[in-house]
Amino acid sequence: MSTILYVFLALLLLGIMITVHELGHFFAARACGIAVRAFGIGFGPRVAHWVSKKSGTEYSIRLIPAGGFCGFFGEDDAAEKDKDDPRSMLLQPAWKRLITIAAGPIMNLVLAFVVALAFFAGYGVPFAGDNITTAIMSVEEGSPAQEAGLQAGDIVTAVNGETVNGDLGEKISAYQAGDDALVLTVLRGEEEKTLLMTPHFVESENRYMIGITMVQTSDTVWRRVSLGDTISHTWYICTSAGTAILDALKNLVTTGEGLNEMAGPVGAINLIADQTRQYKLMGYLNMLIMISINLGLINLLPIPGLDGSRIVFVLIEMIFRKPVNRKAEAYIHLAGYILLLGVMVLFTFHDVINIFR
């Protein structure tokens, strides 16, 4: 596939997630009897548009398939032009507005779960296979391993002619004083090497060692399991991803960790394209799941301009039985939009610089 096609698929993935988000708002509003002013798929110039004679909603399809929107009457009406319009969202009961606002990010979380469930149901659930690869992570200075020429990155395949399958530590510990030197067969890149080394006895460990740290990985076997187990695995994957995202946000706010790794739209498109190119459908769906969960959780944060902030204002209204000053709320959301746009521009600039480095 060409780079252009991968970029298009990345744009399409972003468009799917944002459209599903806006569809959440749209269907919740329709179910609650709240009028929708406009609904669009994509952004940029209109390719097609029409107005529903029944609802008065203007529908449109835009040129660039990487976004979408759902607009309501009276939404963020700082000038209060629509304050007396019976279709105004702000005149609707608070509980209806709460459902409509929350439905967007919730739909992103639902999308991630449904896509993951469909994938695991059709392709199977991953299990560790029987073949275990043992790779060297580091070699201690002055150790038998270093003296024999073992290097980080080497893969140990056999000891004294016996295949290593997750039991390298046991084979080394089995060495006894007076035994011949161990013969390790290792792969270094594409080249196979034979190394001789005599383990030394470590009193603190009460066993023979060669002075290495290693990592073991197994091949992955995909097996279909029962529907219940598939749902359980899907729930685990989605909640684990959500927890990792929240932990990353917490570390970002408290310590600044991960700031250099953050990306804007250009970086996201580049990442999706790379993952799709490398891992095909699995990579594409994995990015959809991860970014959709990310989008849903971030939108629930109480940041001005996001759905979470609107939810906070509605909850305050429900608790005190009196809305916050509408004009003040509109300006707060407007300030949030401007701030988010500025952050987006900054990250986009950073993404472009990284591409040309």
C-alpha cells in the first residue's frame, strides 16, 4: 500500500471515532426530544447537504473524513440570541441535557468495547505459546558471560546442546564445581555463535551464575474461547487501556512525565499509519480501540470546552436547582475552545518538526 492510502485510512479512523462521538450526542438528543440544529460528517467544504423537513436539522457530508459535529440551538449563546427559542437546548430539563452531553464520550467507550469484542470473537484470544525465547538484556562487568563474549541482545538457544525453552536459569544453576565449561549457543542477529563460560558461585544467591539479566518472551497463540471468556477478556483489555491512559494523564499533570511524547493530529495520523503499515488490520483496530478510549475519557474531564465541563455545569444546576449564569458559562466554554485550539496548534507544530528531523 502507498503512504497516501495509509494516511487516508488514518484520517478515516479519526473520522469514525469523532462521528460515533457526535452520533452519541445526536441520538441521545433525539431520544430526549431536544432539537438538533445541524449534524455533519467530516469537516471542510460541503460535498452534500440537505435539511430534514420533519425535524429541521441540516445534515451535511464534508470533504475531509476526519471529524464531525452535532450542533444544538442556543448552544454557547453568549449573545443570548436564542434564549427565547423553544428549541434552545438551554431551555430543556437538566437531566435531558446531561444524558445528551454524556452520550458522546460514552459512545466512544462503547465503540472501543464493541470493536475489541468483535475482533476477539472472530479472531480469537491471545495465549502464550509453548516456545519461549530467552534474550540477554545486560551483561555484568567482569562476569563469566562478559569474559566469554556474551552481549546484550543475544538470544540463547541451547546450553550444552540442549534446547533452551524458558529454562536458561535452571540449566546454569545445575552447574557443579569441576564440571566442564558451559557451551552456550546464541543467535546474534542472523549469525549463530558458540560461547564457552564457567559459572561462578554467588554466596548471596546460593547458586552458580554467569552474570546476566535476561528477558523471556513467548510466541502468541490465538484461540477462540466461549462468549463469556471473550467478553471477560475484552473488558480486561479495555479497562487496562483506560487505567493506563488515566495513569499517564495523572503523571503528566503531577510530574510532567510524558509531555515530550504527546502528539497532535499530525502525530496521531502518523502513528496510526505506521501501526497499520506494520501490523495491518490488527494494528489498525488496536489504534481505534486505544484512541477511542482516550477520546472518551479525555472528553469526560472537567476542562472548559470539553463535554466534562458541560456535565459539571449541568450537575451544579441540578444540585442547586438554579443554572449558572448562561452568558458566563458560554464565555468559559469559548475560552476553553480557544485554549484547546492553541494547544492543538502547538502540538501540530511539534509533530511537523519531528517529521522533518
